[in-house]
Amino acid sequence: MNQSAAPGRFGQKAPVVVDRREQRKRDQALGLIPFAVKLNSELVAHLHVLAKERGTGLNELTAELLHKGMKAK
């Protein structure tokens, strides 16, 4: 009885969820394609930290780092 109400209860302030089909359409419109790779868990953790520090998404960070790496070669 002493518990507070759950935030976003009954659909209030619920995040907008885009279904997978709609997300694929959005990605295709941007010219994006899925590209799965297997990476060391420590590297992935470092990427997550770096993305959070920069305030960007993991996809954007990975693309940026790949571009820089390819230019350096």
C-alpha cells in the first residue's frame, strides 16, 4: 500500500514502438542494410561506453570508426 504508482501506467507516457517492418522501411529509405559481425565482448563494451560518451548511437559510432579506419589505410 505504501508503493507509488508505476510510471507510464496504462499507456501514459509509453514509448512509441515502431514495428520491425516499419523500421526496415525507414532503414532502406536511408540506404542502410543490416551487417552482422561477431566481436570480442570487451570491444563491444568499449564501443557502448564510447557511444554513450559521445551521445550517439552504436550504429553511427561503428560507421564512423570504420570510415576512419579505411581512410587511414
